[in-house]
Amino acid sequence: MIGKVLSIAGSDSIGGAGIQADIKTITMLGCYAMTAITAVTVQNTCGVTGVMDVPPEYIEAQIDAVFTDVVPDAVKIGMVSKRESILAIASRLKQYQPKHIVADPVMVSTSGHALLDPDAVDTLRSALLPLATVITPNLPETAVLLGREVQNIAEMKAAAQELAAQFGTAVLVKGGHLTETAADVLYADGQTYVFETERVETQNTHGTGCTLSSAIASGLAKGMTLPESVKAAKDYITGALKSGFDIGRGNGPLLHHYAIV
């Protein structure tokens, strides 16, 4: 039986991040992708110039439509900018209780545009993140959640354990902002795992966070353990970074999603 993954996230008009990146990733990893769109963004690789939020009742309706027909094996949550939207998603996840939830606490775009309202941060922390199987903050998001900077692997290990205790979830602290290595740190079930790969020097980083979290959800949907899913997702994103290409005008840096045989 094919793994089924629901992505709850915003759309990206350039196709490199958000729902579009999730669909590509989930499909390439051999799963069936479904969506509940939380916002329509106006963006490209140069930046985000607009966000139009989907009304909470329509987010709920999309989730209902999926769960009452093709029940997901895993759910990935990406960009949710409004407090009301967060509460709507949390309500439906409590109702349907999916086995696996991967929550990527998207707060700021790669280009620096705020994607989460300041008054929604507390709601994200209290209502949504505790429902997750694993949360996947990058270093700036980890700093927001903890209230302090995290700058190396030792601090990432401590941060992962602290956030795990705070939210009652597994935590993957992503180290893409590190300069000396490409290491992610997972804390799950009392164990710490460090996933370190070669650092790929590239500007083609638009959508890396979305891709990684949806790849983890795909692994979980196929029956992998969480550490196995993170390892497979890390390998996938490394391959995508290696094969990234410039397309079109402007900055043009995009991940190239490739088939894994």
C-alpha cells in the first residue's frame, strides 16, 4: 500500500517551496500527496511580496475532505501565519488523531520575510507544536522558541532536549545555518542522533526546509522509524542541493527534485 501524506501549508507561486515543494518531494519519494492550503503567497526566489490567508473554515474543510476519504498516514505542517488558522488546524488534528505529524515551525522565509504573525507565536507553541510527532526548527526558529541563540552542535543538542521537554515531542534542530558543517540534531525517545553530511556550497536553497520536513513525513508514512526517516530525508535534501539549478530570471536559485530509484 502506498504511503499517503497530507501537507498543510502555504502555496509558493515560483514552485520551489511550500505546497508545491511538498507535492514534488512526496511524489518523488513514492508516496501520495494531498494538500490543505493555508495561504496563497506572492513570491519568487527573490522574496515574498504578499500573503493572502485562507479563511480558517476553509482550512478545516480541506482537512475534513481529506480525512473523510483518503486517510493520511502522515501529516506535514508548514506555513501557518494566523492564530485563528493555527487553532483550526489543531482542532482538526485533535479530532482525527493522525499517527504521525511533522511540524515545521515556519516563521521567516529564506529571503527574510516574516511568515508568522507575532501574536501567533504563542498559539503555535501552546496549541500546535505539542501535537506533533516531531518538530523541525532551523537555528533562527530554535532561537525564537528558546529565547537564545544556538550556534554549534553542542548547543543544538541541548536545545533539542530542552524543546522536547517543553513540547513533549521529538525535535530535529536543523543546522543549515551553520558555517563549518551540515549537521542536524534529532532528540527522540531519550536518544540524541547527529546527522552530518557534506556541506554543499550552493545558492539553490529555496524550499529546503519544506522539502526536508515533507521527506520526513514521507518516510514515516512508509513505515520507517523517525531516525530512519530523518536519515533518508537528509540524504534526499543533500542530493537535491547537489543537483540544484538556476532557472529563469532574477536570482533563480531552485532545488531540483530528482527521482530516487
